[in-house]
Amino acid sequence: MKFKSIKGTRDILPPESRQWQYAEQIIRSRMALFNYREIRTPVFEETALFARGIGELTDIVSKEMYTFTDRSDTSLTLKPEMTASVIRAYLQHNLGEQQPLTRLFYIAPMFRQERPQAGRLRQFHQFGAEAIGGRSAAIDADVIALATEIYRSFGILNPALRINSVGCHLCRPAYKKLLREFLEQVRDGLSPESQRRIELNPLRILDSKDDNDNRLTASAPLIKDHLCTECREHFAELQESLALAQVPFLVDGRIVRGLDYYTRTAFEITSSDLGSQDALAGGGRYDLLAEELGGKPTPAVGFAAGIERLLMVLNQQKHDFPEEPGPSVFIACADADGRRFAARAVMELRRSGISAETDYFSRSLKAQMREADRQQAVVATVIGATEIADNRCTLKVMKTGETRQTALDSLAGGLKLILSRP
């Protein structure tokens, strides 16, 4: 019997894994610039955490979660998103007592049992950031600036930032009533999914990917035009803060996000290179989540972004990824003495910080040099009884053919001289 990866999952193999490492390094560097520290939470949590935090009526909870019962009869769920887990950890470990504004970031796998599509698998990977403890719209702008700066650092062409306000518990109920009244007038023409959402979650209909839904709701009232005074002032401050940070944006009243815990700020970053599923990143403010999860009221704002989609865009735009580095030196073995020397030397070189490789198949010297070339070794050398007796070897730079003599008992020093050259 041959085993294969599960539907909706995939293996990330070399050299592609190098692209992932490269992307993660840039993400981590930008998070550090903005003073965010990494958090890692368990892959699974109690199911109730996501049901309460994300919302029973969301597609994630009602359709997509990987949920199972363990041997102690506890219902557990593989993480479908990260924010609820971060807030759970924030509350559990009293992180708010350490500083007034807690900045956290993550890079982690997520799990949703949905139809696999471009850039979104059943096990997918996200990076994101959460700023917990502040109500100011300037913090929202700082989080959005972080997200846009990450994409700018990759040189992504033409990303678009769209922002909106989804109001709060004071102004949203009246708006929902107004929106439902409009939607009832076009109910029969809406998709079955949107018809179901009229009572359960009407704002999501504005975010529908169905072209006919969008046509029928083109004149629907938008919440940005029905905000309470505080939400209106918060949204104005957000726009001013983004302008001061020189972050270009568009106001889009149809950005509502898919999770129940969002209040006020909502935003998306998109790329036209992704087709209809064009979202690169999304997020917003969620001041009610901590209280929903059993903590005291705690304002917070954050975003999440897909790594698969980031890499898709980079590859479509012909991004210049760094090459997978080969070994610094390949030691070819001329005879049995050379093999014994190489077995000791490669470990000594590695311990001194030099990547080293040798032959393990007793191949001919010609075959070994082909292998050094295949591995893209920077330098190659041949060692045998003669070189050992003379305490000398020749180091050859593979790209230029340049050679240099060095003593075997100072091989590391000779290599470092060559490797340090530009």
C-alpha cells in the first residue's frame, strides 16, 4: 500500500522550502522593526474557544472546523484561525499586567475543512500580528502600516489597501435592521447562501463572491454611513493616521470581514494577480473578544495573512528569490586515505562554521567532481595519500577555476580566506 498526503494538504519540498524560509525571515525582521514579539500556541484548543470567539453562525464554526473528541471526552479543534488562541493566551498568562500595549506576532499552520482552492488548502499557513490593550485608531493605523510594510518589503507590485468601519454594539443593530429591510426586497434573486445569511449574518452578504449578489446589493445601505458619533470619529482618526504614515488606502463600505468579533476598523490588502480570490491579508479591531472569552473588556486590533498566497504572488511576479546555498567546500577523495581524512575534516570544518560535504559512495574522482558541481559547492579539493604526506592541497573555486594552495593542518583558515572574498 502506498500512502499519499491527505486531500487539501501538500508537502513543501526543496528548493521550494527555501522560498518559505526566505519569506519567514523577512516577515520576522519587519515584525521586529515594529516591536512585535513572537507567540506560539498549541495546534489544538477546546472547541468552545472558537465557537464563542469566532461565532457559532460563521462558516468557519458551522462548516469548516476539524473537531474531534479525545480520550477524556473533551471536544478539541485544530486551530482554524489564530486570534482567539492569542487572546486566550493573553488572558491566561496575564500579559496585560506586564505592559499597557502588548504586541504579538505569529507564523503558524491553520486548519479548515473547506474546498481546496488556489492559495488556500485544508492545512494552510498564516502570519499575523495582534496589538492588545489600546483603543486609539492610531494603533489600528500602526497595525495596518505593519501589514503593508511587509508586502512593500517583498517588492509586491500594486497591492491595494481597502478600509472600512463596521461600527460597534451601539450603532450596528440599527444598521442591521436597515440592511435586512433592503435585502428582503431582493431576497428571491440572491444566492442560497446569501438568503440564509439575511437573518443570521446579513453583513456577510456585502462580502459575497457571487456576481449576481453583488449586482443586487449594489445600492445596499453601507454601515460607514450609519455610524454612531464615537465610531465616526474613530474612523476619521484612522484615515488621518494612515495619511500621516504615508500609507495609501481606499475607503470601501463593503469590507466587513467574516468573523463576528470585529468592531469598528476592518481592512483588506488585495492583489489583482490572485484573480477572484484576491485577498492577501485582512484584519481589524475586535474590542469585544476578550470579554467574550471570559476576560475583562480589552481593546485589540490585528491582522492575518496567508503565506501560500504571498508566495503565489511573488512567483507570478517573477520575484528574485535567493538561491539555495550549496556547501562551502566539497572534499573529493582520491583513495582510502583520503576518505579517512575527509570523514574527520568535514566534521571539523562544520564545527568551525564552514559548510562541508564529501563523497559517501566511493565514486571516481570525475564523478565526485560532477557531484561537487551538482551541489553547487563554492570550493572543491581532492585529498589522497599524496596530499596527506605533503600536508598540502589545492582549493579550486568552482565558478572561476581559480586555485590556491593551502596546508591541510590549516584547511579551515585557507577556506575562510577564499570564502571571504567578494
